[in-house]
Amino acid sequence: MRHAVRSADTGPCGTLRAMFAHSTQTCQTWWWTAHPAAR
């Protein structure tokens, strides 16, 4: 398993990306909307 280290893979989306790559953008949108301070 490869572990991509990118800013886009922070938060829960980093793990989700591996399982639901097609949902990564949606997850990121939700994550940054819910946790703007984490950006």
C-alpha cells in the first residue's frame, strides 16, 4: 500500500481516499467546511 503525503490527504480524507477515491473531493469539501481552522 502506498501512502501519498500531500496536503490534500490531511484529516480523515487521507484514509478515506484509499477506499473511496471517487469521493475524495466531496470529503475534502466537507472536511474544510466543517473544520476551516484545520486548513
